[in-house]
Amino acid sequence: MGSGMTVVEPIVIKLAETRLNSDGVQQLADFYGAQGWLTRARRLQPNDSEFLIELAGRACYRSFGVGLNPNVTKVRDNPKDYINNVLEKGDGSILEHSTVTFAFLNVSRVFTHELVRHRAGTAMSQESLRYVRPSDINLWIPPEVESAGKEFAETVQEIKRRYHEIEGRFDWDKMPFEQKKRVTSALRRILPDGIATNIIWTANHRTIRWVIEMRTDPSAEVEIRKVFGKVAEICIRDYPLLYSDFTPAKLPDGTSQYTPKFSKV
Ligand SMILES: Cc1cc2nc3c(=O)[nH]c(=O)nc-3n(C[C@H](O)[C@H](O)[C@H](O)COP(=O)(O)OP(=O)(O)OC[C@H]3O[C@@H](n4cnc5c(N)ncnc54)[C@H](O)[C@@H]3O)c2cc1C
């Protein structure tokens, strides 16, 4: 373990998102007789994630154009109107077709414990502190305790010193991996909840909308508000139709609350 406590900032990285298979989309358009729609729609909507959601929704009523379903006498041609109507009606299930994968780095166990409470529509892979023996204790200091920052840092230093002391009582080089894992896991019990760790999180857009709403609310913990404020910025930038109804409002601590017009679609 190094000697100092490193103060770190939570990092949000967008790793992946839904991509269309254009051959498959063409096959589907041929199947429905929706070739005209495909050419027009692709021009209006180059965003794969939003396009897939629209496509899945239109497949429900064959609403790719007038004439494909005798019950349909008019259709919304514009993707913006189409998605807005989906949000307004609360037909959120089609938003589950497209996902985004994020890496949340330098986040605390406080954060990850709150994140994993969101079960619906998520996948996560969290750094194992049973396998990974921390060589340092990195930490983000919340603004609420900045005035006691010195004492905060000293406390972490002390935990680190004691951790190192106990860690030093084991002959790690002679231990089989299985035993190292068990001892590492036992030792982590004295590490602070605030220790910086990493998690990969995939969620569909229905879920992301919900988690942004819940976790940028002023009553949520500051770290998760900070992270989901960044998630909101990314989503509003990259999926402008799906997040068009979100309005940011600055909070006194510098984070923003993102409130949707259509809650929990
Ligand atoms: C400010 C704040 C304070 C909190 N304080 C506490 C606390 O003190 N203690 C505590 O334990 N938790 C607390 N939580 C966590 C909270 O109770 C939820 O567990 C968490 O926000 C996950 O949200 P969700 O239940 O909507 O689940 P998600 O998994 O995000 O699900 C989304 C929606 O899907 C539906 N759904 C999901 N799973 C089911 C299911 N099994 N059955 C039926 N419908 C389902 C529900 O409509 C749900 O709202 C807090 C959360 C916030 C934002």
C-alpha cells in the first residue's frame, strides 16, 4: 500500500450501445412491404438506438405506412412525433429494445450498493474485492464533509495503516490463490464503504430514464446524483428524442436534477 490517500473523482464512460444489423432491417422491411418507410425513416432517423425502438413500436400495429393494416388510416411520419407519442402514452416497453453500457469508475461501495437496487432491465459486473486486493485506498470526498476534509483523510489513513499491518501478517507469496481470495475477502471488511471501485452497468432506455429521475432527485445521495447527472448529459446528447422531455435544474451543490415530463413510462 502506498503512503497517501488519493482523492479521486467518479468517472462515467459510455462503452457501448445498440447497433442495427442493416441486412436484417432490410429483410424485415421486405417482409412487411415497408421498403418506402425504411428509406424515408432512415434518412430522418440515423440514430440506431432510437430507430430500433421506433421500428419495434411500428411492428406492433404495422404502422409503417397507410395501407399495411386496414385499421390504420394515418401514421406519424416524423420520428420525433412518434417517440414523443410513445412517451406521452407511457408505452415504455418498446424502450427496452435498446441499451447503453457504461463504466462507472472510482465510485464507492456506497454508490454501487444503491445502483444495484435497480433490478429491472439492468446487467452489472462489479470489481470483486474478494479477488482484487486493494493496493491503495482511493476515495472521493463528498462536499458535505469538505470542511472536515483533514480529519476525514486522517481517518482513512489510519484504516489504511491498520489494514496494511494486518495484511503484513500473512505470507502472501506462499498462499495458494484460493486462500489469498479468502483472506482478501476477510480483510475487506475493515475497508471503508467509500473506497473507490469500478462497475460496468448496462441498462435499457426505459430503465435509464427511471434511474436518472430517481437518482438525480435532491433526496438521493450526492455521489449517485453526480454520476447520473453525467449519464443524463450523455443520454440527452446521444438520444435526443428519447430524452427530449427531461429538464435540468441546478442544485446548490452544483449537481443537476433531471425531471422528465413523462415519469416512469
Ligand atoms: C432517495 C432514495 C432513498 C432511498 N432510501 C432507501 C432506504 O432507506 N432503504 C432501502 O431499502 N431502499 C432505499 N432506496 C431504494 C429504493 O427503495 C429502491 O429499491 C430503488 O430505488 C430501486 O427502485 P425501484 O424499486 O423502482 O426498482 P427498479 O429495479 O429500478 O425497477 C423499476 C420499476 O420496475 C417495477 N419492478 C421492479 N421490480 C419489480 C418487482 N419485483 N415486482 C414488481 N414490480 C417491479 C417497479 O415499478 C419499479 O419501480 C432509496 C432510493 C432513493 C432514490
